[in-house]
Amino acid sequence: MKAHIEIEPEVEYDYIPRVEATREDDSQPAELEITSIKLGIFDIFGAMSAGQLEQIAEQCLNEVAMDNDV
């Protein structure tokens, strides 16, 4: 017997919102740094590849952007 269970990871991150340009400073894009990725009690951040982390960070940025549009 085989079972397939999907578990959504809990992603924790630090987020710095986009900064608009002023006369003195250029604009700065939004930044997101993932600090941990947990499946239950296990932190799997260290097991993720750079490509996977980049993809997850992009998804998180998109979700933050959607939340701010509402």
C-alpha cells in the first residue's frame, strides 16, 4: 500500500519593502531573506538548493505583493 501525503512547509523570512525614490536616494527593490523552512519540527533549510530557495523566495514575494494590493 502506498500513500501520498502533501505537507505544506512553514517558511519564515525577513522582508524589507520596496523603497520609493526620493530626490536624494534611488529606489530600492523589495528584499526577502528566508531564515527557515520547516516541515513539522524539522528545519530543512540547509537541505534546500540555491535554486529551490530562490524559487521559494520568489513565491513569498509574490504572496506579500498580493497581500499588499488588497
